[in-house]
Amino acid sequence: MDIIVNGKPHKTNEKCTISQLLADLGMHATHIAVEVNMTVVSRSQHSQFVLSQHDRVEIIQAVGGG
């Protein structure tokens, strides 16, 4: 299925959850925020939230600094 991740086309399996997508991208859920179609999805929902065809996913990673 085709989705958009951070503005770029991405192919993923049907019934892919946010947790599966993050694993496929080599990312850990720690210190990130995920938005799907302009709605923030809480970390507790990542393993249950199933993505749909043409969803727009934004993954924002927190970076420490000073």
C-alpha cells in the first residue's frame, strides 16, 4: 500500500501499524511524535493504529541540545 512519510512516498504492507512502520524505518518510539493525517497519535496507540492507503504520516524526532 502507498503512504506518504515525512513528505516522501513509501510502500508498506496492508494492515501496517505505526509500530511496524517505525520498525521498518529502523526507528524507536522513544523521543518521537507521530502524526497521521494531521492528528497526533499517542505512543500507547502505535501498536494498534492501522495505517490506510494514502495516509500522510509525519514522524518528528526530539533532539536534545542547549
